[in-house]
Amino acid sequence: DQQVKQNSPSLSVQEGRISILNCDYTNSMFDYFLWYKKYPAEGPTFLISISSIKDKNEDGRFTVFLNKSAKHLSLHIVPSQPGDSAVYFCAASANTGNQFYFGTGTSLTVIP
Amino acid sequence: KAGVTQTPRYLIKTRGQQVTLSCSPISGHRSVSWYQQTPGQGLQFLFEYFSETQRNKGNFPGRFSGRQFSNSRSEMNVSTLELGDSALYLCASSPRPPHQETQYFGPGTRLLVL
């Protein structure tokens, strides 16, 4: 049972525009969320996190928004750059467990 | 600080064999988690170790096992390999158990079972 879902397998965006990657979750106990970026043949690289006590967290070009009532989070990348082309994973954890649940990833292509 | 290291990076085995993968966490990190990544499946959680104790296990058969040593290094073992075990195996470490901690990943071990 996939508790974290990324329903868009791929996304293409023009360089300089905004990229919006979405993630939905089903477990209301999740209270900590991470986004990772992954290039081929490498491990995932941490991008940004958000706790459920917040609804927004920013780090440079990356902003994560959390909508707890909708069980939805999104990652905004502004402006998008060709080097952002990678697979992006969202992950969630709950206080009741010792693991992160990952989505299946969204492949972002930024077109120069 | 050095990142998470995993050895070997690539491995080819045949069905029925067993394999052991190794993970060295970031210095000072005591929690190690293992994940399996297959195309279209995202990262599937295998198990998590903290202070040499397995604290959580994912929905994988008993052929998958692991352990953690006193220096926090971890190994995972897969016995009686099957074709479906071909995957990228990722290890991640964090200072404490994963909840509300950022996990840092190694480069992974690519396992091919023939």
C-alpha cells in the first residue's frame, strides 16, 4: 500500500520558469517530510524538509508547501535550471515509526 | 566529513547465490537504513538499525537480513538470490533514528542477478 504518492512520473519545464512537483500522502500520522533529488547512478541528495508545524519552508530557489488538511505537499523550484533535471522523491515519516516512506519519484526535465 | 560509503558499487550474481553489501555511515551517525530501488517502485524500505539493534523492518522476505556493528557500520545480506532481487540497494544514515532527522544517502550498490 503506497502511503506516499507522486502521481506525475515526469514533468518538463522551460529554463527560468517555475517547476512544481507534487506529492500526496494518506497517513495522517505523518508529520515530517523531505524532498530528495537523484541523478542516475548516484544516491538521493537531500534538498529540503518541512515539519507539520509549518506550512512553508524556503531554501534558496526551493520552497516546500504543506497542506495538512489535503494531505498534500509540493516543491517549487524558481527559477528552474538545466542542472535541476533529475528525479525528485518526496518522503514522509511519523512519530510512531522508524522509517521514511518514499514516493515513486517525478522525473523533471528543464529545457534550455 | 566524508559521506556515506557503500561497497561494492556493482555486483553480478547468479540465482541461488548469496550476497553481502556494506555501508559505512557518516561519522557520528548511529542510525542506518537500507532501501531497495527498482524501476517504477521508488524506494522500498528494508530495515533500520540504531545502536546495533534492528528497530524496524519492511515487508521483505526473510532472505533479506542485516546487522550493525559497534562502529555503526552496517551490512545487509540476501540469501538464495532471485532474478527479482536485481535492484539498486541504497543505504542512508542519520545521527538518530529517522523520524524528524534528515537521512543522507550513499551512492548505492547496483546488484544484477542472472
